[in-house]
Amino acid sequence: MHILPVIESVEPEAGSVAVSLRGLVQALAERGIESESVTRAEAAAADPLVHQASVVHLHGWGTELAHRMARVAQRAASPYVISPLGSLTAEPYHKRGWRDKLRGLLGNDSVIRGAAAVTALNAAEQQALRANRLNVNARVLPYGLDTSAFEATDRTNDALPEVPAGRCLLILGPIHPAEGLVPLMTAFAEIGPAADGWNIVLAGPEVGDWRRQLEAAVRRKGAAERVLFAPAPDVATQRAWLARASVLAAPSLHYRCPVSIMQALAAGVPVVASGAIVPDGLNDVLQACAPTREALREALRFVFGLSDEERSSAAQKARAAARARLDWSVLVDRYVQLYQELTNSD
């Protein structure tokens, strides 16, 4: 069996599904299943690979690469799977405009219907996908992680900027309002004395000019000395930030691959996350809440109010759960089962 993963880029930026997929490729190889990724850079010469593939798996939707490769697979009568990562449901800051509707009329919607399966990150996204009725086979298929790569972290990384003294609330992902940054930072400001000694680090790629706008807002509030913006373009840097984190926050307003949550759980860092992004079946090992200012404020107040020992104890239990439920050595069998089902192979 030969799987063709399609992904916009394999660069392991903070929050990118590419961080997760590295472990899947290795886990599939250990089961004798070959996989060769196609990115935007290789798209022009990728058509023959589609014809050779047993299954084409699109990790992400809404890009020219994903649309093109799905159409090629459809014409070739090759089974293809769409893992939209939230892109097939209504999302903040990306309304379905007339261009999207026109593309749907011209064939994208029929391509989605033609997919052998459309996968969801968790039950909430599955319900939203079924409500859209674009594909009858919407199933939950979580992403995983090579958890062993994050079980030991390095606090001595000299490449990181200095962090203000105190405890660190880390956000590890793209700097964009859809990540829930505005309600989170507002909630943090409203906690009052409970947040004394805590600082915020936003580590991830810049999207548009959102970082500039957020920095300006932070300065206006007089909190510039407590909020740090920094890049995290590779796994080593992400591991180093996790080593300095006291709590990780993932307050996304919409469904997306919960890479930072999985990394934090594997590294033994407590997590506060919105329900949209909590990995399937892990609500019981982290502090889940709605991505609203009020809900985030109370979740942060609770976690900040714990002693260091209490946070550490809870994080160790969460680490064990992540290893048992999210490690690719466990999850890969669900992918193999899906691929075998689509190819009628044993």
C-alpha cells in the first residue's frame, strides 16, 4: 500500500499539522506502508504520484494545492480522504464570500462529496461536518504525536529571548485572532491579583499584520513588560518554550489540529484549551472551556490558583493519558484501518 499525503508545507512551524505528520509517516513505515508527501512546492509534478497511490490523503482544505490534488484524484478514480482541519465549517475571520460560493458551484463542492471520507478532529467538528451535508462519510480521526520527542525538554536553549521573571503562560501557534488571542489576553488582564507573577509568551508565526496590532493593543494597556512575542519555527524551539512554560493556553475559536496541546501534554505542561481544539477523548485531563473572555478568565483563575505541586501532579496524569491515547504507535492503527477499508485490502 502506498499513501500520498498532501500538505501545504512540511515546515514544522508552531501549530502546524506538519509537526504531527512526521510521526505518522514513521508509524506507517513501521507497518510496511509507504508514504510520500506532496507539498505546494512539488505540486506541478505530482499528478503521476496520484495515479500510483493507493489512497490520497489531503491534510487541510481551502488551498489551491488541496483543491487541485483532489480533482486529479477524482479524475483518476483514486480514493481520497479530506481532513479539512476546520476549513469546511463556518469559521471566524473567514466568511464564505461570493468567490467561495462560485468555486463551490464550479466543482469544489462536488469534489468534497466525491471524497471517500471526510475526517474530523473531534466529535464537535464531526457534528458540524454532518450538518453541512457535503459528504455522507464524516468520521472522527484524531491526529497524534511522537510523544517521546517531547517528554524531555531543554530549559537552557540560549537562542530564546529572555522571559520576564515569574511563571509563563505560553501560546504556541500562529499569531491570529482566530486563535482566540484577544479573549485570552482580555481574560488574563481581568484576573487581577491572581495573575501577579505571571507573564504571557506568544510563540509562533506571524499572520498578516496581526502581531503589530496586538503589540499596539498591549502597549496601550501598559502591559508590554508582561507580554512577549517570539518565533517558534522548529520543534527544537517549541520544546525549549515548553520547558519554560508553567501553563499552555490554546483558546482557538475554531477547529484546528491541536498540535500545541499534544506537545504540552507530552512535555508535562498543564493545558487550558477551548472545546473546539481539545483532542478527541481528552477533556478529562486538561482544563477545557468555551473560547470566551468569561470562561477563559475562570479557567485561568482556577489553574493559576493551584500550587506548583498540584499543577505538576495533574500534568503528569495528563502526560500518561496523552501517551496512551495520542501517541502515533496507538493511533496509527485507525489510519491503517481506514486506508485498508478504502482499498479493500487486509
